[in-house]
Amino acid sequence: MKKWYLFLGLLLVSCTARQPRHIIRGTFAESNYDGQYMYLVPTENANSKTVDSVVISHGEFVFEVDSEYVAILRLPIRLRENNQELLVVTEPGVTQVVIGRDSRAQGTPQNALMQRWKEATLRRNMAFAAWQMARADSLHHAELPRLRASADSANAAFEACTRQMVRKHRGTTLQRFLSKTTGIE
């Protein structure tokens, strides 16, 4: 009979064992937004039940999540002007984020990769924007070939970065997000 109770006790403990925690700890690069809300918005199926929020206190915020998905960290609309929204993966471990003009994340494997992908995306977007602006401004007509080559190069680097991440990290939350977002399988 004692063995039976021991077995039930072990079974109960194993069933109630906590899953790995997904923790996002954040600070701000420049301003203190005490009393304001920070939101964790899933990139898929966001609604009032799936969006999480915390009150910023002492210039910091912390989210603790039980499941893994890609989300956007964002402030209320009126505070977004000087703060870049940030894509994060709510994976096991502690992700450290800094919110500011150039928000960034580190501390977990998929978030380190997401940061690299974000930087490649920004380089591509900036090169493409420079080329488009020069196309619209006839004064920069002589620069068009160089700017077009720069935009093409940045786009090729972005696609190579994305393909590498998709291939090397199959089955991860990041891979599924990148494949769905870019169409790269």
C-alpha cells in the first residue's frame, strides 16, 4: 500500500511540474515610461484574450509566458514615435530587450537569430528606400545605377540570411515565422 501512495505522489508531482518559463525582461534606451503599458501582441490570432500587457515600473517590464510563439513588443500608439517595435520569440529562457529607436533582443537562441534577421531586413529596406527616393528625384539620376546595385546586394544578403536560418533551424518557431512571412521554404 505504501508503494501505491508513493507512486501516486510521484505521479502528482510530475503532472504538476512547471513547464519551462519564457521570460522577457525589458528596459528602455532613453526614456522612463513608468505607469504606461507595454504590450506583447502575438503575430497570429491577436485578440483581447491573447494580447498580454504589463505596467512599466522603474523603467522596466517583465513578461512571463507559458507557450512559444512570435510576438511584437509595443507601447501605446502615442509613445511609439521614438520607440521601435520589436519582434521576439517567447522561447524558454530569459530574453533581454532594450526598447528605443533601435530596439534589440538577446539572451536566447531564436531571439539572437531574430535580431540578425531584423538587421538584414533594415539594411535591405534602407537601401531600397534610398534607390526609390533617387528615382523620384531627377537630381540624383547619375546615382541610380550605384543605388540600384546597393539595393540588389542588400536584398540578396537578406534572402541568403533568411534561407540559411530557415534551412538550419527547421521545426522552430522562428523558421515557421520566417517561412510564412517571406515565402522562403
